[in-house]
Amino acid sequence: MEYRRLGRTDITVSAICLGTMTWGRQNTEAEGHAQMDHAFDRGITFFDTAEMYAIPPAADTYGRTEEIIGTWFARTGRRDRVFLASKVIGPTPAPWVRGGEHRLDRANIVAAVDASLRRLRTDYIDLYQVHWPQRPLPLFGRPVPPDFGTDGGVSIEETLAVLGDLVTAGKIRHVGVSNETAWGVMAYLRAAERQGLPRIASIQNVYNLLSRAFDGDLAEVALREQVGLLAYSPLGAGTLSGKYLNGAMPAGTRRAIDDRGSRYDRPGADAATQAYLDIARRHGLEPTQMAIAYVHCQPFVTSTIIGATSMANLESNIAAFDVKLSDDVVAEIEAVHRANPTPCP
């Protein structure tokens, strides 16, 4: 297993991160435990979760994934051998969470951390991330909000100060962000420098063949400031497998059970997906493994987050990290990208 340095910390994490958001909805507790057992045995010691998981979010699935990880820690005694990441939600219409209060302020962050620690059966979280910003942004393919450009009522400085206090208290060890912009990352870094607060170690954003917005300003920030990308959704929520082509909706899949719609159900996504599938088949590659291998080899990526609903898919995804893409394959991928630049947000 390859291990990479996390930001400017003295920590190294496995280049494969086990994503967990299906546990408690698409996967049972036993299946989640089996995935952790298999991943750990393969050298994957970086697990990522969030207070809002399992997905899609609902009152009866909120926090369930963290509970499943907690029971695995209790069963195996491996807590101290896993680098664990979790997240606090930003503003969202979820009245079952803290009475509908989802501000990134002191009361909410402290309450979120304490609840996550109880569910995870641990007294610390290695990497605690802001799941998405407080300030209004056009996230997840949504339109620009009318209050775009405001701080949403809680400043980045205020949020980071609370996280700093939690580091001092020993409840969390490192801080990260997710679904952030280049401006947001730099604002966190500026606040840390000016106020002596913890420096963010990572940014967890989407990155895959269909969604490469990170390639611009964010990639430069990640490299120059050493805030590495934890790349989520390397398969575009399963889209790059081809299973959703031409409107297909296999039973039990993410799109079939999530009524919020998919950010990958966009004009141009099918054409780009088919082009990538064709490249893989011409070169004798599994399409999903080619997609993951492409993400893994980017210089700004610290770890690639993989998830699976079956053990067979998990094994295939892990095997993707042994795939080396030839110069010809990469050139063909870039040609498709130029013809279909980031069809999905």
C-alpha cells in the first residue's frame, strides 16, 4: 500500500481511503464490517465518514454509518490503527438534525463532534472536516443562490476558532474542508496564519473524469499550499461504470433510491461516459479501474475515496490502484475531456 503525507502534518495516510456512506442504507452493518475487515487487511487504514451518513439522508439513517464504524472498532480493537475522518454538516433542510439548526458555529460544531464521538465509540477524530460551507454557494450542480457572496451568518474565522478549541481539547486532531472553493481554502489558510489557528490539512472535493473543476485554481492551491485533495466520487457515483447510460435505472442503485436527483444526470454526460468506456475497452481495461487510476495519478491527490455496495466491487476498486495508464490512454482521455469539458459540476 502506498502512503502519502497529509498536508503539512507529520501524518501519512493510505492513498486509498475507504468511503462508507452506503452503510446503514444500501449496506447492512455486517456488510460494512466485512468491507472494513477486507480494506484493513489490504493496508487501507484511512476511513471517511460523516454525521449525515447513510446516504440519501433521512431521519432514520442519520448517524447510522458512524454507529457501524463504532461497533467495528469495539469488535476489532483497531481504533488506534485507523486514521478516521468525519464531517459536520453545513446548512441543509434536515429538521431531524439539532432541531433544524445547521450553522457552523460553536454550539452546533461542539454538539456535532460530541454526538459523532459517541456513535463512533472513540474519544478523538483524526480529521474533522466541514462538509460544506456555511456561506451560500452553487454547490452540487444547483443554481447560484440569491445571497451568493455573503457569509451565511457565520464567518470562516469563527468556524475555524471553534475547531481550534476542539483540537486543544483533544477531541479532534486535524482539520479539513470539503466541497470548498479556491477562495474558501485560501480564506481558511489566511485565518489560521493570522489568528494562530489550526491549518487545514486537506480538501475533500469531487474529482472524476466527468467532473474536473478541481483542475484549475483549486489544483494550484492544493499543490502550492500543500492542502491535498481527498478525491471523492472517482466513478461519478457509479456513472462511469456505464450502468446509467440511455436512462437506465438499475434497481437498488444510488439513483434509484435517491429522489434528490443526480449531479451526473446532465446533458453531455452520456456521450462523455460512452467515450471513456470505449477507451477502456480498446485498451483492455476495466472502465471503472481506468477511471480510478486516472484520479489516483494526479499530483494534487493525497487519497482517493472509494466506496462499494458489494465486496466484488470493492475488490475491483482496490485493484484499480495497481493499474498503470499508458501515455496513449491518458492522451485519449484528455482528448475526450477537451471535447466534453466537465459535463457535470
